Amino acid sequence: MTVFRSIRRRTNSWSILSILFTLLILSPALSIFVQIFEKPNENWAHIQEFLLKNYIQNTLTIVLFTGIFSILIGVSLAWLVTAYTFPLRRFFKWGLILPLAIPPYIGGYTYHGIVNYTGIVQSTLRNEFGIHANPVFFDILNIPGAIFVFTIFLYPYVYIITRAYLEQQSASLIENARLLGSGPLELFFRVIIPISRTAIIGGASLVILEVLNDYGVVSYFGIQVFTTAIFQAWFGMGDVGTAIKLAGILMSLVFLILFFEKALRGRKQYSYSNAKVRPLEPVSLSRKKTTVLFAYVTVIFMLGFAIPFVQLFQWMLLTYEKVMSPEFTQLIANSVYVSMVSAFIIMAVALVIGNFTRLSDGILSKAISRVTVLGYSIPGAVIAIGVLTFFLWLDRRLNVLYEWLNIDAPIILSLSLIMLIFAYVSRFLAIGFNPVDAGFDKIGRSFTEASRLLGKPLWRTFIQVDLPMIRSAVLGGYTLVFIEVMKELPLTLLLQPFNFYTLSTKAFQYANDEAVHEAALASILIIFISGLSIFMFHAVLEKEKR
Amino acid sequence: MVMQLHDVTFTYRNAKEQTIRRVSMALEKGEIVTILGQSGSGKSTVLRLIAGLEVPEQGEMVIEERTIFDAKTFIQPEKRGVGMVFQDYALFPHMTVAGNIKFGLKKMKRTERDERLASVIELVGLTGFEKRYPHELSGGQQQRVALARAMAPNPSILLFDEPFSNLDADLQVKIRDELRTILKKTGITSIFVTHDQADARAIADRVIVMEKGSIIKTGTPALILS
């Protein structure tokens, strides 16, 4: 009786909408779980017998080594930049984040273009020095090549989080270790790494989730992993059932990683202490050591950003006139349109859910805010399969309606842009939700309570008080989502309606059709937009700190 | 009676013990009551329950002969006709002083609204500050705006949650005395929550002492605080 009453009292349009949105967001994942145990067909039997082991092996190899190398590079850079002075330190502090602006698939085909037979490296060796190098030496279309690409473009996740963490550490901690006789190496391994454990694990798991989400690099490099297998099952064999089984395994892998991340982090959360600690002042090293340090930082920056960017820029200059056509303008318009609409819907959903979860303390609201951010960890290909099966089911249910409306088509929703936008919402809701949640957290509840006691119901309070107060968080979230949708590849490739291309899918298509130079303009645009996202993100972060 | 609470009980989610245990009280028209207690005694929670910001487990609450809570009823905060001055004032930072005060004045003609604004702003001595934003005011002035905003819609009862805790000691004494004068002049029934006996002595007609979620004493300040 009391439970019933309590439910009735808490039921309002916010809670109903939040539950509805959450169920919709969950529906792709649920539809995978429902169908994963359906009776397998011969395709699945074949994959299970001959290929599955290979998928697992390749996936795990890439994940493991990318993880290790990203940690080595990311943590070492974070420590060196924080602890020592060297030329251009301020520039590198931010510059080392820039590789993140190059999506790995773009980096992947750029590097292949640089080192293949007609690329700048081999042709220079041939033409300038008369060296005919063994092409095998320059072949990067293999697992080590993919690991290199993922590492060099994704290590900034580890670098950013670890550096932010180290910057907040008190100088006295490090100074104490030095006074107790620790040399630089001992200090790094016995103090820095253990204290930054949570940050390192946090950054590395972001890297791993990105690797598992990737389709562009592995497909271009011809490596068999889960995402490529999902694409093959779907497009090659037209077998959604098998694609679902593969997606199910990949999703379980993601959950396993999230579980490990939590377990490894232990009870420690990232400790952003508010107390004003004396920050660590960088010290100078001997000339020889400074030179080595400078060389290391420069090499990483060159490999992760400067080289691929300059190469793409040169290609863009070569092909600009050919590529720039009304179709290309249409491509930009398509990308901007889906990104704007998706970002708008995501922010609206994020605001409804954010407002509901902050105003109610129950288990339900906690669960809803967890689910909201889950989509971002699930690879795009998995979400795509889930969304497709959900929409096919929906179309079948709506068939009666189509007939009644005299529409002569069995499926409408699953061929439309609505499905793609729905999938974006499901995958990127977390990116819009986090700033909204932080914004609400910052203003607290008393303004809302004051407004309600002055006679305004929840909706009016939201429009007149809450929304104006978290305006900048909403704008920040909108921009971040907009950019993420612009860059997205696997989900868009799988769900784009017929004859609908975005900048990223077109760039990828060019590259796949051996027209890497033509892919440059779209790639440069994407890099520019991603760079903007990184800048925005840090501008928001800096503002939050203040 | 303006307000009656009968056997109100409440437990915060995840709390092991009841926060409020069978609290009953009644307020006469125009009375100023202070609820005195240590932190964690449940005194602020009583205000939140009266305002409708928390939902009691059981009990009954009546304001001006209208049941606002019982086994079958729960009136939403915006419909209770209760005003509240928050500890941190909660002035809307994106609105001017006038905007804040007029915020709760719905269903009034524009001229009526302006008149009401002028009268409450005069009452709290802030005439001329209408166009300022909250961050352009001192702590004491912000406090007065919060009071004017809560009084403007003419609530049946006005609640104050530790209203002086953010003020300097000197200002605290001054505002306390002014506040009593204003409240007595307008005849609004009020409940103050404080942990400071001096506040209670200076402002209250009657003092209620709470401990561990229950009322343990009630009476005039002279009787309770001697």
C-alpha cells in the first residue's frame, strides 16, 4: 500500500519520460540479448569452428599491446611534461593531445599512403638515393601496424588523465620521495606509477574501448576482428542472426573490461581534491638528458600529429579542385544536418533524464543515470545491429498502420534516417548527459525548491530557473555531441540510408577505393572539427576548475 | 490555528533510524516559532516536510484548514502557499532583484504586481535596488531580497532555514531585530530553524526544542532558555 502510494506520488511527466527514454536507449542492447540465444545456423557453425578463435586472438592481441604501449607512452609523457623543463614545454603540453584529433582510421590510411610503394618514403629512397628497399619492410597492413596506429593516435587518453592527476598531486609528496633518496627512475616506478594507478587504468580503458569500437583501421588493414566479422556477417552474408551472436560476444567483452576497470581501480576514485596544494614545479635536467627528453617528445608529436597532418594537407592541395564539387557540399550538409539533429535530441533527452535523476534519490534514478552512460562503452557496430533488429521488429509491428495509410512498403523506419539518428542518440547520450549532470550538480537543488515554493510547477521551474542556469553546460554538451557524430564511422557505415553519405563515410570510402589522396579534404575537415572538440573540452574543463 | 502537524514521521532513504519521530505541533496566526536543536536533530527536515520538499511516511499536516498531507493526500510544494527563506538564499542569479521578487506573483495584473513589488521592497528597505543582480548585493542585502521574495506572494506561513548562518555576527544581530519588526508588522506566521539560542531568544514568541528527531521541550523563550 505504502509502496503504491509512494510510486503514485513520484510519478510525474519527468519520471515517465525518463523511464521511456531509458527503455528506448536500452532496446538495442536488449534486442541483442534476446536474440543471442536463438538457434544458430550453418554460418554460425562455420564461424565458430574456423574463425572465432582467430577473431578472439586478433582482438585480444591488438587490445593488449595497444593498451601496454599507450600506457608506456602516455604515462611517460605525462610525467616528463609535469616534472621537467625542456624547450617548447608549454607547446608540447597541449600539442601532445593533438593526435586525438586524428581518428585512427584516417591515421591508418594516411600512414599506409606514406609508406607504400608510391608513398613519399619509398619513392624518396628510390629517386633520391637509388635504394630499392624490400617492400615487406614497409608493409604496415598487419597486426603490428594496427597496434602502431591505435597507439600513436589514442595514447593521449592515458596522457591527459594521468597528467591532470599528477598536476593535482602535492609537490611535497614528490619532494619527500626525492629527499628519501629516490633517483628519477625509482621515483617514477615506485611512486608515480602506483599513485597514478587509477588515472592510468581510467585512460587505458578508454583506449581499449576505442580499439574495440574501431572498424575503419582493422577493415582497411584487412585484420579479422569482431567488428569486421559483424560487417561481413551482415553485408557479406546478409545474416543478421550471426551478426547478433558476434555482437553479443563483443558486448560481453566490453562488460568484462568495464568490470576489470572497476575492480582494478578498487575503492579509489579519481581524487580531485579541492584543497589548494602546492603544485609540483618542474625541474631542469642536464643538457644531455634534456636533449634526449626533447627528442622523445618531438618524435611522438611528429608521429602522432605532424607527419600525418602535413601529408594529408599536401594530398588535399593536390586533389582539392577535383574533390570540391556540389556533391561534396551536399556531404558537408548531410553531416551537419544529422549532427545537429542528433545533438539536439540528445541534449533534450539528457536534460529530461538529468533533471529527473537529480530530483529523485531512488534506486531507479541511480539505475537510469548508469544506463544513460552505458551506450558510450558499447561499440558502434554492436549498437547498429541492436538498433537494426529493433527497428525491423518495429516495422513489422507497424505494418498494419502502413497498410491502413495506403503506404506500399513493408519497411519504412529501418530504411530511414530516423534509425541512424536513434542509434547516434543511443551511443552518444553519455557525452551530452555528463555535462548536464555536472551542471545540475553545481547548481544544486535549492533554486528549484525556491521556485516551486513560489508557486511554479516542475516544468515552469525547469524553463525559467534550471535551464537558464545550466545554459553553458548544455551548449558545451551540444557542441561535443555534434562533433562526435560528425566523426563517427562504424555505426554510420552500417546504418546510413541508401545514397546517404557523411564526411567520415565518404573519406573512408575514398580510402578503401585506393583513392587516399581524394580522402584528404574530408579527413582534414574532420581533423579540424575534432581539434575544435578537444579545445572545447579543455576550455570547459578549465572553466570547471575555476 | 494556521498550521497543525500531527504525528508526522519521516526517514531519509538509506538512513537506519527515523529522522523525524511522531512530531506534532500547532501554530497560531501571527505567531513566530523557533525550532532549536543541534545539527542532525531533524529541525531542518521538519521545514522541508511542511514545504512539501520531502514526503512523510505517516502523519497528518493541515494548513489553514486544508489538509496538505495524510494517508490519501499529498499537495505539491507549489500549491501549498508556503514561503521559505533558504540558508543560502537561493536567489536566481540570472534575474534582477525585481525579477526575483516578482517571480512568485502569478495571477496578478501587471500594475498589481508592480505595487506589490514596491511595497515589499520598501518593507525590507531596498528601494532603489530593483535593477541590481544578486551578485551585486552584499550578504545582508541578499538576505533581505530572499525575505521579500518569500513574502511577496503572501504565504500562509513563512519558513526560515538557519537564515543568519551566512552573515557576520554584527549584521546578524541587526537583521534579526529588523526581521522581528517586519514579521510582526505584516502578521505573517513564521517558523525559524536555528541552532543559536541567542537567535531564538531575540526573535521567537515560542521555542520548540528538538533532539534526535523528537520534540523534547516547548514554551516561551524565557521559560525554555533561562
